Amino acid sequence: MKSIFKTTLLATTMAVAFSAPLAMAAETAAAPKAEQAAPVNKAFKSEDQQSAYSLGASIGRYLDNSLKEQEKLGITLDREQAVSGIQDAFTGKSKLTDEEIQQTLQAFETRVKTAAQAKMEKDAKENATKGDAFAAKFLKEKGVKKTESGLLYKVEKEGTGNEPKDTDTVVVNYKGTLVDGKEFDNSYTRGEPLSFRLDGVIPGWTEGLKHVKKGGKIKLVIPPNLAYGKNGVPGIPANSTLVFDVELLDIKSPAKTDTKAEKPAAAAAAKTK
């Protein structure tokens, strides 16, 4: 889950809001003073006023985004009370003691973790159902084959020569999407193909690319157990069935590979542990 579940909401908010300007100041410490100064907006009388307002705005925006994340989990917090808490803290008129604040935030963190776990399990179940439905429909298309592992593939262009082996390095262009069509990776838009050892990627790729030859094109529908399973990765939710359109540009045997193969930077092609 996101880092917000590792610390309290307040601690995270304050840390991010204040660390950003401090980090920026450290990076620009060696720069001339004239380059450090920001133009003062006409709404403020001085740079100090504008700096104070900017810190407050940073806290407010981050807090607002954090509250929106909680709403996705079914937890709706009163924004007016959040603002009131900040104002009371500044004036020293807090309605809660430090101990009460700590206890409340610890209890809130537990609520967030519980809600997040429940949502993840619900989403994983829904994703599995959607993936099964998509795979069943794809299997009915002409030319689609299913392996014992559950992988579905359709060779759209045969290519020539031999299929790659586990120890070979392959060079590919590809596009990866979820079953709803949402794209999460695309080497074409990055403007360059990727090169990696075939046994260094997710099982669905390792198995699937053995069904196509150099110059060929293949469509892979990879079930969760051959991809990222119940955990998922950023951009790919838990229990997601993945859809790849892959173009196998080249195959290099170990003897012809002078350097270690570059592993794909894309999440969808990284090997799971």
C-alpha cells in the first residue's frame, strides 16, 4: 500500500509538506541569492508573507489529497474540523490533549489499514472475475490456443527461424493493457524496444514468447498466477489478467550476447520474486 498507511495521517502530511521546501532549499544553497528569491505576488507585502502562505497552501493541498484517498476507502473526514485543528494548534487552543491526539491518530491509522485491506480483497476478487470473463471470450476467437498453465495466446505473425529458449536474450516491442483496455506500459510510445533474457521476466512472458519466432507478432492473455497474482504492482491491481501485444524483433543466444541483457524497466515485464 501507499506510504500513508505506514505512519499517521498527520505525521505524513506534516513531513511531506515541510520536507519539500527544505529539500529544495538544500539543493539551491549554492546558487546566487538573486536566483533563490521568488517574485512576490501583489497579494503579499513581503517574501516572508508569501513563504508563510505557500507553506500553509502546501499543507492544505496535501491534506485535501489525503482526505480524498480516505474517501476511496469509505472513510469520510470532516474538512472543517481538519482546518479547525490546524488553526487551534497555531493559537494554542487545542480541544484535545497531546495524549488524546496520539490515541485518536493511532486508532484512525488502524481504521485506514483495515479499510485498505478490505478494499484490496474486494478489488482482487472483482479483478479475478473480470479476468476470467475476458479470457473466456478471447478463447473463442479464431486461432487462440490455451496452454496447460492457463496462458492464452494468438500468433498473429509467425516469423522465421527458431523460437527463443529460456537462456536467450530477446528484443521486443510491446503494449500492455488491463482487460478493460487501460494501458499500463508501451515500448512503442517510449520510442525504443526492450532487451532482456527470456527467463528474467514474468512466467507468462517466458512461456508465451516461446510460441513465436523472430519477426513474429503474438497476443498474450496472461492470468494472474502467471503475472503478479494477489499482490499486484504499481499500475497493475491485484489479481489482474494482463493483455500484451508483442513483436519479437530479435533473438540472441548466450554466445552472441556480449553484455548482460538489459531488464525491462516496465513493471509488467519485471520478474516477480
